[in-house]
Amino acid sequence: MADSRLAINLGLTASFERVALQFRGLNPRLPGQWPLLPKVCAWGSAAALALALGWLLLVSGAADQLEADRRVESGLKDEYRAKLGQAVNLAALRNQKVQVQDYVTQLERQLPGKAEMDALLSDINQAGIGRGLQFELFRPGQVEIKDYYAVLPISVRVTGHFHDIGSFTADLANLSRIVTLHNLAIVPAAKDSAGLLTMDAVARTYRYLDSAELAELRKTRAETEAKAKGARR
């Protein structure tokens, strides 16, 4: 029994020695002259390296692309759900649009045109006189052109009793046209004024732009944008 084990060990040792002998003294510049076993090992290593590089370059890149496509898919699904909700509520949205348009039309009706501004200024003046106030200053300023409307600031200084000044401001708020008060300052009048007050304020009135003014505004903006693009170039 011991002899058979010894014979097996000697056989294995001899086999390992023959295998190791094939890997000794290999010339890396002449792989074609290597024994069979080193050639097979070299070919297997090259194949494993090629597979690893292929995984890194192809499969890994494809996995990244797949993950990116999944994110895009998720965004498209969310967009689809949102648009589906809009499509389901299309009738309600159209009704809301009509209501908003009616509201905008009502607001536009509160804005006078250029020809109506003189009448509005007269209404403001008459509102103060009707309350027994004395106008010490009523000076329209420079018109400010906005996107779709124009603003006319008016510097106002009136003198009168407290309740009359309060009624005057309420009358301005109740005008059919939009008038807002800004930078209000109320101080006692002169010493011999018997309890009178003086109010300084800036009243702002608004009017819509007519078609000629809108065309001029668009033209000016287009010229400004063209000059800005030319300067950037």
C-alpha cells in the first residue's frame, strides 16, 4: 500500500516537473517555438483579456446607454401622463381659457385709450374739488411705456380735512378707470390752517397702447436686439 502511494507521488512529481520544464527558458520574442502547453496558456490568456476588454468597451457602454434610455423613458412617461390629463380635462381648460379672456377683456376696458386720458385727468381733479380739497400741485409726469400698456404718473398735493382726504382717495379707487396712489405722505398744513392736512402722493393712471404704438414698440425692440447680437459677434 505504501509502495503504491509512493509510486503515485513520484508520478505526480514527474508530471509537474515535465510541465514546469515546458515553461522554462521561453523566449518571448519567439512564441511560435514554445512548447504546446505554454502556447495553449498564452492563447487562453489572450482570449480572456480580449473578452475582458470587450466587456469594458462594449457591454459596459451599452449598460450606460441602457440606463440613460431608461431615464428618458421615465421622463416620457411622465410627460405622457401630464398630456393625457390635459387631454381628459380639455373641455374644462377651454372653459377656463374663455373665463380668463373675459377677465382680461374686463381689465382692458378699465384702461383708457390715449384720447380718453384728458377726461380721466379731469375726473381725478373733479374728485378732489368735489370733496372740498385745494389742489396745490397737479403735475402729470413722463409716460412710461410697458409691454402692452402705458403708465402716466401724476404728482398730486392737496390740502383739506382728514375725512375729506380719505373720501378723495376712496373716490379715486371707485373710478371706472384704474388709478393707484403711491408714495403717500400726509402732514399737518401751515400753523394757521385750523387742523388742515396736506397729502403728497403720486397717482398712476394706466392706458392701453394703440396699434401704432405697439408696432413702434416692436420695431424698437427688434432694432435693439439686432444691435445686441451685432455687438456680441
